[in-house]
Amino acid sequence: MAVSSNLSSSAGVNHIPPQFGQADASMPRSVLFCRSTLQCGHFILAGIPRGICHCNPRPAPMQAGTGTAVAHSCKAACMIAGMTNRLIRPRRLRRNSILRDLLADHSLGTCDFVLPVFVRAGEGIRHPILSMPGQYQYSPDVLLEELSEWASMGLRSVLLFGVVDPGEKDEEGSHAHDPDNAVCSTLRMVKRAGLELLLMTDLCYCEYTSHGHCGPLAGAEKAGRRRARGGKSADAANPPTVDNDATIHRLAQQAVIHSQAGADVVAPSGMMDHAVGTIREALDEANFTDRAIMSYSVKYASSYYGPFREAAESPPQFGDRKSYQMDFRRTAAEAVREANIDVAEGADIVMVKPGMPYLDVLSRVSASVPVPTAVYQVSGEYAMLKSAAAAGWIEEKPCVLEAMHAFKRAGASFIISYYTMEMIEWLNA
Ligand code: PBG
Ligand code: ZN
């Protein structure tokens, strides 16, 4: 703004020409902009009659307008609004670490993290998951030992996933309802051991069904009969999919079974319509009015779940999950709608998943719902960070911390992450 530099000195810092008046709280918030040929961008508060910009050799009238003040050194006008370019120096607040810490708008604590864990039936199992370095499938006995150690290190919450031997899988995923399955056994063992841990469980069927979808398939019987008559079992407009209403009633049973075994929070992850309301009703009827529902309200059909499907041995055997999980090509409005539906049905916590590629969605959802919003930093995000760090391409700890702060900044109340134990270590260091 060289054009104004020789003009600025005429209006002293402390001198406000009378035509600019004094700023006062009762003045309207709208502003007047200088429309002179100099385009100086000066503004004064409206409500001052006949504002004149003195930057122009021939004083130019100010007009109502909108926009951001371009700050330079017309001190009289700018002082009214409290701004000049020379006074504005954002770096002042970054000068030292005390100032930066003082002004940090969010922070991370060990209580902000939930660790997802994979449990499978058996004894003495500690089976590494290759695409998720540092993560394992555990049998309940080994997991109990680990959990008690992790709890002593500061772990507060876990999210349990069951891994099921192929022989236990069927079309309906019946093993999910076995009160002696690995998830239920672990819940009972942790409660019996008196560990001070919040126990969350994933409610779904993909780990339990032979076809790997998140519930029993719709029209399986009808399609079979049609096939027997020589008809087509499925066509392009009606691809096979999960039977929504059969699944939600089963999810409600699964929620009750998990609650009986000791789950504090149940987390339906199948993106079935009306799952939350159906589960809430069943829990209340079974007198589990105190158990919370964390809904995977906003779950995209994402390729970032790849490593998880190896970990949980749960990939769909045909097709994909696009007829129930969300399409990432749509706007965040759909996410807001999904979350609001779940809140209306009684969700205590909503969740957005995956995390980092969906920060815009997290931000919109957390600002739109009156309940806490969780975020799930999924297996693919973990695998990317781990592999880049192992290759020496990124520095692991600062990159992970940066991602975690991004979640907080976008409005996450807490973070479900495979990095939970590392975060606890780093935060306690
Ligand atoms: C199961 C489920 C999945 C994840 C959480 N619950 C996988 C999927 O939907 O295929 C993904 C978690 C991760 O990638 O870490 N419904
Ligand atoms: Zn599933």
C-alpha cells in the first residue's frame, strides 16, 4: 500500500478527525468503505454522518458496504475500528512457549483416548496383525493381563472387537449371541478382576457371518426360491444386501447380551437404519437404562478399513458395504442428518469415521448435535502413520500429535485410536 504511506502521517495516531466521530458500543455494526479511486479500503463505523476518507487527495465519500478492512495507515479511521496494519502483528502471540501454551485452545489428556482391541477365543494367543504393527489379536486370558497392565499405565477405555474362527461363522452370525464368546468372556473377566476400565463393545455381525456382511442378507430365501424356479437371484437394480430390520432386532439382542456380560457402552457399527432406537428400547426393557449407546452414526464406505478387516478377519466375501455405509462423494449435510436421526433415537454419543480424511464432516457434525461426538482414527490411518514412520519418512510422535489435535480442533470429544497406548506414554512422559 505504498500509495497511502505519504498520506498517513497527516492523521496522527491519537487524533481522530471529527468527521469520523468516536467509536462507541451503541453504533451500528455495519461499516462504511472508502470507494475512492485509491481503493484504500479504509472503513469507519456507520452511523457517522458523511464519513470522509482523507487518504484521497480529494476527500471521497464513504459508502455502506461489506468486506474486510484493508488495514494501512489511515490512523484516524483505523483506530476507530481498532486496527491498522502496523499494529496488527499475529506473531507477537507466538513469541515464546509460555504465550503459546497460554493460548492453546485445546489440549490432549490420557482420558481422551479409547483403545480398540481384538479378542478371539482360545488361550495364550498373542497374534500380531501384520498391517497394524504393534496391534495383536489376543485370547481373553492374555488380554486380561495386558489390560490390567495398560490400566495401571493410564488406559481408561477400550472398544472390544470379536474375531471369530471360520468354523463358528454362519449366515446370521449366531456366534455373536453366544454369551460365552470371546467378547462376553473378556467383559466378565475384566469386571470380575475389578479393573477400572470403561468397556465399550462393537455391535455388528461382519466378524460373525460367513459372508462377511454386517447382518443377515435380505431376501436370501426368496432369492433361493427364485433361483430354483430358474429366475434371477439378483439384478443390477437389486444387488444382495443386508436385511435392515432383521439386523436391528438382532443388534438389540446383542446389546443386551453384551450388557449382561458387563459392557458399559455399546457401539452399533453397521449403519443400519433405526438400530439406535431399537437397541435403546431393548436395553431399557432389560433394565439396562444406565448403559450408553455410542452410535457409529457417520461411517463412510472407506478403503481405510483395509487393515482392520485383516485384523478382524471380516472382509465381505462378495460385493462391498456401499449399500449401507455412506458415500463419501456426498456433502456433510448427509452426515449431519444421520447424526441427528441417531440423537433423536437416543444415541448418547455419535461418532464420525474415518478420522483424518473426514475432518470437515467431523466439524460439521460436532457443531450440529447436542451430544458428544467421537472420532475413530481407523486402521488405515494408523497403518499409514506407522509405515511412513518405520521408513523414516515422517517423525512419528509429532505427526500423531498433530493428527490428534486436528481431531480436537474439529470438535471431537474423544478419539478412538490404535495409538492410544503410545499417546498415553507420550502424554505421561
Ligand atoms: C465393523 C467395523 C469396521 C471397522 C469398525 N467396525 C470395518 C468395516 O466396516 O468394514 C473399521 C475400523 C478400522 O478400520 O479401524 N462394522
Ligand atoms: Zn460390520
